Amino acid sequence: MTLRLALLSALLGPALAGTACTGSSAAKSAGAGDGAAQPMAATPAPAPAASSDPDQAVAGNGVPAGFVGRTDEAGSPLSGAKYTAAAGGTWDVRTGPAHILYSPSLAGHTNYTVEAKIDQVEAPHHPEAYGVFIGGQQLDGAGQQYTYFLVRGDGMYAVKVRKGDDARTVVPFTASPAVPKADATGHASYTLRVVVTADKAQFYVNDQLVTAVNKTAAPTDGIAGLRINHNLHVIVTPATLK
């Protein structure tokens, strides 16, 4: 009997060991959480070694002359973004890494309006956000700070504040009839406007007010520009300030 048990143990041991659970680290979210979450598959696939949604390879040329860009991740070069001059003073943009784009001279204080137009040309792998930012401070250093107003092709908008490497949600992604969903071809068009007054910032999509926040909740004084998440193909009109 002892010999029989020993033989069974030797045969079944490797098989039982193969059923043990192993842990895996969570995939790093891209674009500071600005992309829509994907539904979980019924049978989860093995976790990838790095990000589950890595930046797509783009034969980029960096940002346009006279502008400054900064990627979310220090290891993601701006050369991964491709800006091509298009009709009417617009840019055809392919990313590449999530980043901001700005001119240091475009800065607003106390009362001002920032506006930009962004057309999504084709649907990304899953909804990715893009929009404008205001209140930019120390954008070339570790203490970077700005408030950003985003839309996505799934018909949602949000307001967030970036400070250093952290992103704080002021208004979570919210559906609105003012934010049309992309059509069957993946195209969507948004005119974004932020109106800053003495005590608040108001956020508009296609001339419709979607939300407003008190200045105590989000910085508003500083540089303004564009915010574009990764793995996108969009046509943008440079941000203007008045």
C-alpha cells in the first residue's frame, strides 16, 4: 500500500502543481485614464508583459515649428506624434504618445475664452479623449499643472486637473446630447470652448454648455493649448485665445 501511494503521488504531483494560481501585475493605463475601459472578456487572456494598449508606432515628425509638446510618459518621444499641415490652417495629427501641445505666448488670466476644433477622422481601438487645456504652469518641469477639458467619440466629456504625474478628476466622463457620438465611419466633430470669468470656468461643446466649475476646483490662470491622447487620428484647429 505504501508503494502504491508513493507511485500515485509521483504521477499526480506535477499535474496538481500546474493548476496553482499565479499573480500578474495590472496593466498601466494610458493617457492618464482618458480612454474608455474595454469590456472584460468571458475568459481573460493572459496579461501582456507591458501595457495592454501600447502606443501605436507612428513615423512621426514631432510638433509644428513654434509650438512645444510634452508627452505623458517621459520615455515616449515627441517624434512619435505626426503633425501634417492640412487645409485652412489645420493639422492632420496621428499619435503615437498622449501629449499636450502649446505656444508659451498663449496664456490667459482672470477673464478669457479658449477655443479649438477637433475632428476625429477614424475610430480608435477604443474611445480615446482629446480636447483643450487651460491654466498651464511649469509645463516644462516636474511640477507641471493644467486643467483639461476632454471629449471622446463615445459621446462623453470630462474635466480633469493634471499636477505633476497625477491626474485628478473634477467632472468624470459624462454622456451629453451636446457631445455627438462618432458615426459609422468613426468620424466625429467637436468645437470646444472654455469661458473663464472672475469666479468660474464654463465648458462648451458645439456651442452648448455642458458643465461649469468653480475656480477653486481647477486652476485657470496660465498657458492654454491642446490635449491629445494616444493612438488617434484627428484633424485639429490650433487653440485660440481672446
